[in-house]
Amino acid sequence: MIRATQVQGQHRWREPAADTVVLAFDDRHRRRMAMTGTRGLEFLLDLESAIALRGGDALVLDDGRLVEVVAAPEPLLEIRAADPQQLVRLAWHLGNRHLPTQIVGKGLRIRRDHVIAAMVTGLGARVIEIEAPFDPEGGAYAPAAAPTAHDHAHHDHVHHDHGKHDHAGHDHAKHDHAGHDHAAHAHDHHVHDEHCGHEHHDHSHPHDHK
């Protein structure tokens, strides 16, 4: 099977693409995975390390042909604020919960999550359910370690044991974990095809969980 071993950055390529793959956010961060384009081209994604692909990237095949990456529409929440100050406050709360977030115009987009929707509504935001490609911000975290909303099912902050950490001047009692019950969002990872060579990423939290 022909392989794709390189990635051309977002819209930095000019040649016509031989085919297109439409991928949701979770499927755009892989190292090795069998793929089939919308026009039937079968190939193996075989990168040296996992890369967070974005809509508009191109996968470079062994023979030099390109396969365009398109971000698939997903069920999202678009969060609107009354003013820039409120938008910054909302962004802080989402970042405090390690949620992948996309900045669009005057709003923020996250994956649908009824707990987070209730939280931001309580903070005065307007929440709209939409279907759209999800292309969250990158660079502020290592993508391999960035948990999604579904990863928080096993991430109960209530049981953090901060007593064993030496954080000078850092009062963990001030952390706002209101509305952070993600138990309803357990994600079944058994759907992955073991034959595609998908490597699961370690999303472990640096704190000592009890």
C-alpha cells in the first residue's frame, strides 16, 4: 500500500490534490492509520510522529501526489459573549478545564457538552448548537497531551491530592472547578481498528490522582 509520510502545511501547497480525506478532530491527530480518500484512493498514513492535522493541510504520498485534509462537520457549541471582557472570561474558564477551543469572529467553539453549556450560560453567555468543522487553537499545549471533552470522564479534580506537590505560593483551593462533572462523557475508545496501527496517546494528568 502506498504511504503518506509527510505533511504540507495549511494551504501552503499549489498542486491539485489527487484525492481528499474528510476527518473529524479526533482522526486528525494520528501517526499511523489506513485511510481511503473520497475518490477511492487507499493509502497508509505513516508519519514519524503524530501530527495534529488541520483543514487545508496536504498529505504527501510516496509518489509525490497530494491528498487534501478536510475537517469534517461535527456537533459543536458556539459561545457568544456580550462584550470582549466577557469573552476573555469565558475563554479563561474553558482553558482552565483544558477544553480544545476554536476562536471564531466574536465567539468560541467547543464540542457539545451540556455541563459546559450550563456553566457558560450561568456566566451570561449565549450558546448556539451548530454543525461545523472543528479546528481548535494549537500551540499553547502539546496536542498529544491535550485532553478532549470526552477524556475528562476519568479526570475528577475533586480527588486531586495537592498536598504532595511543592507549589510555592500556589493556593489550589482557589481553582474554580464549578460545573466540572464530566462523568457523563465517558468515551469508548474500543472503536479503533487495531489493524490501522493507531497509537493511543497518554493524556495522563501531571498530578497524583487518588
